[in-house]
Amino acid sequence: MKKNMKKKLHQWHSYGALIAMIPLLLISITGSILVFKVELDMLLMPEKMAVAESSPTTRLSLDSLMARVKSAYPDHEIGSWEIFNDHHRTDTAYIIEHHTNKWSKLYLNQYTGELLSTPVGLSDNLTDWLLDLHFKLLLDANGIFLGAIVSIILLFLGISGMVLYRRFWRYFFTLRVKAASRILFSDIHKMVGIASSPVIIILAFTGAYWNIVEVIHEVEEHVIKTPHILTKAFHNPNISFQALYESNAKTIADFEATYLLMPYEPEMNITFYGKLNTSNPLNSNYASNINYDKSSAEVVSSQDVRQASFVHVAVDSFRKLHFGHFAGLASKLIWCLLGLSPVILALTGLYLFWHKRRKRVANIRYYCKAAIL
């Protein structure tokens, strides 16, 4: 790389880091915590999240469970439903209040039908609040847009860092501890940056994708179209969701439903998302789906991840790649630790920037003094 071009790239790298430093630190710290979101939820809210050991072994029907939620909250409609079959974690119902489009969620034991909580906002629990901070920076739609910009900057920082210090691999295990602080901090910055850059690039790319998709969705739903105010259910009340749940495997062999999306807008249908046993460890629990007509309950379409396009499989893999949920505890720990690398990079980079500025100011003062004399 030519010297001038490298100098320019180094300047862009430095200024990009300074511009996005604060949101990057927030995203980095919250992201590392959220790698263990489920574990933290189980620890903090066992009475809501954990299935009681004395519970029966067989789930109640979805129709029965949904009826209990509707009976308890008649002024709400069910928007979606998280389904768990492991006798470990409880189901989560997401409900929408009439006339407000306000979403909330509640937990219930799918084996006994007991409602384990009252409805709470989607950001009321600690880890949900951290997720909102991570994804939206607590700024709602504006935060989604800002998050997209920050993710793009982080992607640039990861790629430019690899380009600038691509030869650092030769001295990767050399840390000049006894050298001047500037040299030591420079070594730490390069070492941490090179070691974490593959993970940082993955996190930045997947995060930018989700934020950009969400920005487009927000524009379509709240700018181009008028948001629909929910006042009633749009599906045929005679539809048995348990029957649909049981018939999923007839449409896609070995399909295990994990999420039910209800038609909370007129143009939507009933959709079950689910997982399949595949050889690809990056397939998420929502990789396949089956769509049913909300009036007739006939299959409208289906997507089997084993037969899906490369684009569908790649985009679906973003979920596990972003949170490190693809190789058990090992990948989670790696993602958690390397996800914190921007904190170290920010501190060392800020010191190096300050040191360079201080040296430049000192040189200017020296030459000014010499000129006067």
C-alpha cells in the first residue's frame, strides 16, 4: 500500500473510531452480556422462565393455552407466541392491546396452563432493556437508524484495521512490555484488533443488516403506509391452532415449531417458524416456515431450509453468528470476550490519538518559539 494512501486510511480509521466511540462502547458491552441473555433470564426470573419440575410431560393444546390468555386479557389480541418443548423453558405469549398497538408479553407454563406473570412491556425486563439499548440505543426508530450507521462504521474499522496491520501477524505474540507507553499501547491495540477483527466484522455486518432492514420496515409501515390500529382478530375464530401445529410435519418432514406469528394486520396470514435437524450448525430455530391462510387454514406456502436458496440460508445464519449460538458454551464465551474488544481498542486508540496530538502541539510550539528567537 502506498504511503499516502495508508496515511489517509489511518486517519479515516482514527476519526471513524472517535465519531462512533460512545455508541460503540454501549453496543459492545451490552452485546457481550446478551450472548447469555437466556441464561441471565433464567437466573433472574426462574419463577417465570423455568418450567416447574412437577409439571406434566405433555403440553396442553395451543387452543387451550391461547384461550386462557384471551380470557385473562380480553382487550388484547395475541400477536405471536414462542413455543418450547424441552420441559425446561416456559412459553411466551406476545399480546397487543386494542386501539393502541402496544405490545407486551407474558409467561405461562405450557404443561399446566398457569399464567406465570402479568403482561410487561417488551423492554421492561433487564435483559430486554439491554437489548433495546443494544439495538436501538433507547432511541426507538431514530436509534435503529443510528445503530445502522454505527454498525457500518464498525465494519469499516474492522476491515481497515486488518488492512493497516496485516503484517502484524509476524509479531503477533510480541508484546513490548518494557517499552515506552506509546509503543506498548500500540502493540496492545494491534494485537487485540487483529485477534478480534474476524468476529468484529461478523458482528458489524450482521448488525448493520438487521438495522438497515428494520429502517426500511419502519419507513414502509409508518411513512409510506398508515399504521393499522388493531381492534379485533383477523383470523377465522373456528381455526384450531393445535391442529395446524400437529399438521406442520405433513408439510415439512421433521418440522418442530418454535414460533407462531399471528395475522395482526389485514394482509398477514398465520405463520409457524421452526427448526429442523440439519448438518448446518448455523441454521437457526426459525430457519423454516409454513404459512396458512387465516380464513381457510389451507397451506399457502412453505420454506424448508434444507431446500432453500443460498441467500435464505445465509441470512438465517446471521442470528447464530451474531450472538455466537452455534457451538455451545465455547462459541458463546469467545463471542462474549471478543465482543468486548472495542472497549480495549477504544481506550488504547484514544491514548494513541491523544499522544500523537500532544506531540504535534509540542512540535508546533517548539517551531514557533524558534521562529521568534
